[in-house]
Amino acid sequence: MAALSISQASELIWELNQTLEDAYWEASSMEEKDRIFNLIQLMMGEYMELLKVSVQDHHYDYEVISTSQEVLLQVMKDLQHAQMSIPRRQRTSVRLASLLNRLTAHMTAP
């Protein structure tokens, strides 16, 4: 799989943050809200760091900036695993699964 550019990563992370916000408000338990909020915080930190990158550099390959890639991947995988047992709106569930899968796939690609 081709590496994400900084521009593509910014768009993907922004869309993921919007979907995570929907999932947060649809969550039915505090445990689920905490798990989602944790990822929102990580992704917002990452997005804020990407906003600092010069526009002239947006064609370069994306690398995680705000935390370690392993931590971010683990948090995303934990949420992916937990979401299978959590009922929520179909639209949010599909979008969240798709975005998490896309970002995870790009981050684990060699």
C-alpha cells in the first residue's frame, strides 16, 4: 500500500476526528466514552502538529508526530476490537470502521 502524504493524512485524521465525535455522543457507557475520548485526544494532538507543517512539505510521506506510532496503533486497535460489541448508529459504525482500517493499514504498511 502506498504511503500517505502529509496532506492525505491530515484529511483522513480530520475525518476520523469528526466520526469519533459522533461515536462519543452515541456511546452508551462511560467506559466506551473514555476509550473514544482517549483516541480523540491523540488524534487532535496529531492533527494540531500536522497543521504546523509547511504547505510546501505536504507531499512528503506522513509519519506520526505527536506520540509513538505503537501507542497510536494500540489505541486504535483497542477501539476497533471494542466497537464490535457496541451498538451505535449504522452510519457512524461503518464510517468509524472504515477510517480506522484505512489509517491502521497505512501505518502498518512496510
